[in-house]
Amino acid sequence: QCGHRTQSPIACFLAPRARAQGGGMARCDVGTVTTLVVFFLVGLFAGGRLRGSSLETFALTAVIPDAAIPDAAAAAGVAPAPPGSPGQELAGTSLSPDKSHAVAPAKKPAASAAGDDDSVPGGNRFAALAAHLPKLPLPRDVLPREREPPTTMAHVTANASSEPLLPEIFVPCCAKTGTTFLWGCASSAFRPSQVCGSNKASEWDKANCGSKRYVLPGFRITPGGCRAERKEYFFWGGGKGEDGTHYHNKGIRWLTGSPTPLYYWQRNARACHASKDLEKMCYEDLPSDIDFSLIKRAKNKIEQVPEDGRMHPACKKLKLPPRSMLVNGVKKLIGKERVTLEMECALPWLDKRKYPGAMNMDFTPNHMQDPKTPMRLWDNVPNPQRIKFVVTLRNPLKRAYSEWSMFVKWNWERVRNFGRKLDMEVDKLRSCNSTIFANTSLVLTLPHEEFSVYHSKCFTGQAMEYVRNSMYIIGFRNMMRVFSADQFLVIWSEDMQVVPAADLLRAFADFTGLTFDPASLEDRVTASRCRTGKGGSRPNHQSFDKGMTQREAALLREIFAPYEDMLEVWLKHYGVKVALKDHPNVIARRERLRLRS
């Protein structure tokens, strides 16, 4: 039969008569051979040897071997993860809206004796470890604590008729996940003029606004006396100031600033004030109980501090050199030395009993990864059980590359080749702890004390740690040692891009307790900030994620695959809510993604 040209590639190679005629292989035509090659490649894909769309993934399947859990972990009663390396993907579905590697949906495991067939995600390589996850949050006496600062909130409010409005809503993760879009949209839609229906600060009180809740963000007062809203404070962690000093080291008065009149937050309030107003806040309106010798300031030739140190901790006076420019290739100085004064942070001060609806937000990225952030929040924010964390996540490959591209554009990143930077970060992570690097399941199963040591040594919560800041499971384990699962809401950036602004804001408001009025989107400014379609300020509209090479994408898939699976198990086990996942637009988007993969 195969002595003739045939259209059946299976018969061509498997029919017994093929070997009987001439003792050779069947004479198949070019089309049939091509079909056989396609079958072969499809077989490799189906076997999990090729993931995503990059052929280079095949050569990188052994980048991170998944060895057995060390004896110490096994002795602690931790079961080993199911066999399979990061290069051998197990089929399953994911809470991630855009998993870095394509997987096929798998049937759920058979129902347990208790009838609970939804306890763990089907097909996840770490599903068996869910039974060994710790009970959280941990007891306070086992958590590391910092030495109490010389000035606390009790000192700040001791002799004051009002108190600073500290943040209660945090978006602690991550850079390049749509946080700028979400900040612009939420800060406009939940401003008091929208919620209370009045732009007069005197009408934002309980008598006029009732139980409605609105946002009053903090400000930075610039050298010209102008106010600029602060999206990020960086006080509890996640970064340093321009002078290299952690803001937390400057004390709580740096965050609270000088008592600021509430009318500053009126929409039609004058945005800029005379510089003498700023000088009054920095040099004259000083609390009598400040010990200026305890205030840590940068020691350099630029920052100017009075000899007696009497300047508000939130203020910064700089002596800047003349500007320079190139003229015919020669650097020339223009103008004279400049002295600038600014207040880095100023929160609204008010009587919470009179204004119970006022809330503040902090969108500092990398809080999740900073080892010190959770206890700093618990020890300093009044009623920490009421804090709400809205965690914005994104495909970790795109997030890492986009953050690197942003810092290259800003000239902050010196390594201009992403592949080289990626190799440097991977080597650093491997050298920090080679055991956990090779056995990623330990991130879930390590005892608290050992995880704390690993986390404090290998993660800092600083910007420009592109790979580590995309390992979201590390941040969740860090934060949920202290805070309960019901204090967290996950919003995927990819989901924000496809839902109407009203649905996004409603989900945000339902979780945080803010009051959302759909009519606020009729406001021109709010509508422009919340536009999610093309041409608007949609999430990641300024993202830079189009230039990643196949080699870089393949390597990142190998690195992030186990961390995505662990995140899936973690969120499912502790019941962390994922917003918008049942929205029709999100379901349709994920279905399109599934069909493409």
C-alpha cells in the first residue's frame, strides 16, 4: 500500500507493507513529510517541552532544576512537591489573567470525602503543599520588631486639637501594574466634592456628608509654595529619598508634616501660596516638644540646616549650584546658585470625630517586598486591623521588562541591555541562597524564622529589582504574617484594561469602604483620568514592554513559572479575594487568551 504515494502519514510509516517493498521507508510526498514534521512539533508542545511561543524555551527547560526538598524540611513534616521541573508544565487553570506560560485547562481532581472539590487548583505542581501552609497571621510575639522610635503618633497628637490623617488604604504592589492610572482615577472619583456634593471644606463633616467616605490625599509643597498630591510616601518602606536616606529614619513628623488648613483640599483653592507661608510652616509653626537633635538628616554640601537645627523634619532646604549647558561642546554655567525650600510631605489635619468620612491612600510600590513594612504599619497606624490592601498585579514578565525600560528612559538604570541585567539579577538571587533558588517550593514550606532570614537577606523592597519584585508570592507571605487575608484584594492590571471604569471603581469602593457615585464619571476631569479605552489614561498606557527578546522571555518564563503556581495555591488556600474575575469582559478576554495559546 505504501509503495504508492499516500496521503496518510501514519499508514506511510506504520503499515507493515512499507518494509516489505524494497526494505526501505515509504515513498511519501513532500506534503506528507511536512505533515509528519508538524505532528512531531505538536507532540513536543503537548508534552510540555515547549511553552509559550518561543522555540528557545526548549533549550532552557533545565535552567532551574526542581530538586527534592532538603532533609531539614522533610524532617519538619513537609511533603515534597509533585515531580516536575519548571520546564515541565502541569496542565491547569490559573487565577493569573495572563500566565507567563500557556497551559491547557485540566479537569478538577475528584471530590474529596468531605465533598470539597475546590480546595486546591487542579494540576498545579504545588497543590499538595497547601495542606502544609502555616496558620496566619502569626502571633505577635514571634514577629521581629524594630526599636520604638523617639517620636510616635502619641507624641504628635498629645497637645494638638486635631490629628494627621494617616493612610488606611494601601496599594503596596507593584511598579508598572497600572497604579498611576488607578491613583488618578480613584483620587478624582472619591474626592469630597464628588462624594459630599460640595466643594466647601466646612461641608465635609458628619452633619453635612453623613456616613459617606471620601479621599483626602497628602501633599508635597514645592519650593514655589505650590501643592502637588503625593501618590507615594515611601515612609513605611519600599524606597529611599533623593538624598539616600530612608524616610522612616526621619521620624513620624516627616510624614505628618505641619498642621495644614483643610481648605487647601478644596478644588478651587489656590494651588500656590506665597513662599513666606512655607517659611512659616518650616521655621515658626514648630511643635514645642520636638527634640531637633534626634532628627536624622542627610550630611552633604547641598542640604542646608540651621545651626540650631530648628527646622520642621518634613522641610528640606537645598543650596543648588548654577545650571550648566553645553555651548559648542564646552560646559558653561548659567545663572547663580539657588536656594530652595520645600515641605516634602503634608497630611490633612482634622478632628476625626467631626470628619469621620475622611480617608487617605498610599500607593507606594514595593511595600509588599520590604521585610520591615508590615510591622512598621502595625506599630504606627491606628487600628491596623482596618487597613485595606489593594494589590495590583501584572504578568510578571511584562512587569519586569517594563520597569527596566522605564528606568532606562529616566537614565536611572546604567545597564542598557535587558538580557545582561537579567543575568545579573538571576546570579544575585542564586548566590544569595542557592538551596531555595533550586528548590522553589521552600518559599511555601519554610518555617517562619527561616523564611524571615531568607527574605531579609535576599529582598530589600527597593526599586530596580526587576526579577525579585515580580515574585509576588514572596510579598504575600511577607505581609500576611501580620495582616489577615480579608484585608487584601487582588486586581490584575490586565483586567483593569477591559472593564468599564464604573465597575472598577465599584469594586475598589466595595472593598475599601469608600463611597462611589456613578455620576462622578460625568465630571470632565474624572472621566479623562478614568478612561480605560484607547486614547485614554488606561492602565499601562505608558508601558514599555515591546522589545523583549525570545531568549529573555524564555528565561523569565522559566524563573517565574513556579512562583506563579505558588501564588495560585496561596491565594486559593487563604481565600484572598480577586476582583473582577467574574466580570463578563474579563471572562471573554481570558477565553481569547486560552484560544490563542
